[in-house]
Amino acid sequence: MTELERWLMGRELMQEEIPPALKSALEKAVISADVIVKSAFTEKEFSLQCNRCGANRSSDRHEGRCSCGERCFYCIRCLQMGKIKRCSKLYWLPDQSLENAEKSKTSLLAWTGELSEQQNEASLEIIEAISENRTHLVWAVAGAGKTEMLFKGIELALKDGKRICVASPRVDVCLELAPRLAAAFPDVPIAVLHGGMEKPYCYTPLVIATTHQLLRFREAFDVLVVDEVDAFPFHLDETLHYGAEKARKKRSSLIYLSATPDDGLQRKIHKGTMTASILPARYHRNPLPVPECKWPGNWKKQTLKYPRFSVPIQLMRRWLQMERRFLVFVPNIEWMKEFEGVCRKVFQHASFTAVSSQDPERKEKVLGMRREDYQFLITTTILERGVTFPNVHVIVLGAEDRTYTEAALVQIAGRAGRSPLFPKGEVVFLHQGKTKAMKKAIGQIRQMNRLGLEKGYIKI
């Protein structure tokens, strides 16, 4: 494989995204038509469509003077991926790795764990979906072991010479997945792609990426797995769905993973237009912790003025005395900082920190919590999913806040009780009035526990 192929195969990039050292090879490949060149925008009846993200509304473009000498515009929907202008060109080298691949008979999977009955059933259904190049949903409760269910399907695809991408809307989820997949497939090169990545891109048969990074690919993957498909921003951003479809080959499989699929996906299951594996129980066969709702009075005022007597602080003090580790979820960054300041005064001898999406040290702090450097962690909803701490309780402050959707509350509750050694984690919703989202979240958790019991996947 040439250097140009390692950089560009299966990707669609602007010239400034291609290393200058490859300029000569790029020019030759364009002349020979190995590399396909097209405009950044395509005219569609009464609109112009960005060919990178699919945005086609006039409000998605910003017009102004350009170095091209004309009045030009650029797409603001995918601006964070670099400015793509009307005068820009996109360069695409089609991925032909599958056509040239030789099937492997060598085992690639080093993972030696055992799947539970429901996990094994889902694993076989994933293999079937990959073999038949179709779309399949894995609806599994938080802590069901979704990653392990993918292993056999990924191995089968790799042995067939297929290229696989596991994508997630969240950087934290990608960073969690990377070491687990690397350990499972130690001899398979893996690229981990996100906005803050440290290593330069290189072609690999297995890719872990944020869903934003999919915008740089075109018809690259034979298997695309989208983890946490219901997570922000993927479920609300049509350009990310466009990017995911663009990144798949025309003949490929798409595997969705979710603990809380939206109504659209659930309707497809009920109508029979999409197959699904439904896993209502965790792999350790213990029920999901059902959140307890507590009314703490005006907890904001109490916590700021009389912190030692506030319900959240008293609950945290009790857990610290019991030597239990825990997560405290706060609705927004401003309140997180205020609450952290209060905790610094009250818990002077405790080890803890706070983390949010704006924190440049969030990766190190999450790793520190995993290493048990901290007794508790204060966080926004950034850690509602995709991260695993084996032995934690959970507090949700202001659970009535509209930040906490049904899906978010289910995911947050799913942080507790994930380890077979500590399966009975506590989850407490501190609120000033139960919301529809709170009631539905608790109802969904109870429904999954009932289904798990009915199927015999939960031990009594």
C-alpha cells in the first residue's frame, strides 16, 4: 500500500487536509483517475448541498469574500471539521481493500471470556446481520456487555477482509472502547479518531471514531457499528446521520447499539422493518438498580447557605463513612463549579474532583476515578454513558431539570451496579417535583427487570 493509499483510501478530503509530501502522488493519481475529484457543493433543484455533511439550507451557509476572487460561501454545519467552501475540491480514493483481500483462517480474537445465554444469542444475531449486510439494532440495558457481544462479529468480518468502524457520538466512549478492542484484537492495527487525537491518521482494518469523524469518509466501511445511537449530538443532527451513511459501502452492514433507542427505532422494530436483539439483563444476571426519588427541599439554597444540613451533603457524608465511592451528577457546568466549591469546604479531607465537557483534563480525571484515586466525582451529563466504574453509587442533583431526559436518566442510573462484585449500587434522584422523564425512566428500568425475570436472565 502506498503512502497516498494509507492516507486517502476510503476518505474524502480537501487538498489542505492531505500532507504536502503527498502532493506529487496526488496529482498523478488524479491524472490517472485513481483519485476522484468533485466540487464541495452540488446543486439540487432549488438548493446547494454540502457534499461533506449533506447540509442544504441557505441558513447552513455563510457568504463572504474569498481568496478565490469571487463572492463565496462556506458550510457552517460542519465548520468544526475545517472550513469547506464553494470553491473547495474534495479528493476521494475508493476503498478496494475487500476486493483485494485474502480470507484469513488464523484466529484474531484474544478475548477468552464467556458470554451469557442472552449475550451469545445476540452475538449470533450480530454475526448473521454482518453476513447478510443488513441493519440490526442491539437494544441492551447499560452493563449488559454490548462490546463483548461484538467480538465474534468483528472477528468474522476481519477474517473475511472487511473493514470495520465502531463509532460513537462521545469522545469518552471512544476512549473507553479503544483499550478493550486493542486487548481483544492485539494483532489488528486500530486507528482511534477524534478531535483531540494525538497520532496522525493511517489506514487500518479496524477504526474507532467519533461520529463527526465519519464525515471525512466515503464508502469506506463494510461494517459500521454506531454505539450509543441515541446520544447527543447524533440523534438530533441529520448531518451526522448523513455522514454515517456516506461512510458505509453500498453493500455493508449497519449495527446500532443502544440502551435507550428512540421512538423511531422502536417503531421500526415493532413494524418488522428492522431486526433487533433485546437484552433486558446485565451479564452478571442481577437486576438493574431502581432509582429512589427523594425530595430535598430547596437543595440549591440549603447547599449554598447551610451545606452541612443539606440533603445531598448528608447523603454524601453517609456514603463516605461507609467507604463507598460515588458519582454526583449536576445539571450544568455553572452549578457543578458552585457545588464543587461547597464540597471543598465541607469535605476537606476527601479526595474528589469535578469534570465537564469544557475540562481539558477530563480524560485524566476519568482515568483517575477508574484507578480509584478519587472517592467521588462531580460531573455533568458528559459521563451519563460509555464509562464504567465497577463500584459506585449515583446521585442526581436537580433530577427535575430538563437537561435530564428519560434516556439520560436511564443511562445515568446505569452507571451503578455494573460489577458482579458490587451489583447492588444505589441510585438517588434528588428532585423538587417528579417529571415525566423521571417517571418514564424508572418505568423503563422496572420493565427491563420484569422482562429479564420472565426470560430467566435475572437470578432471584
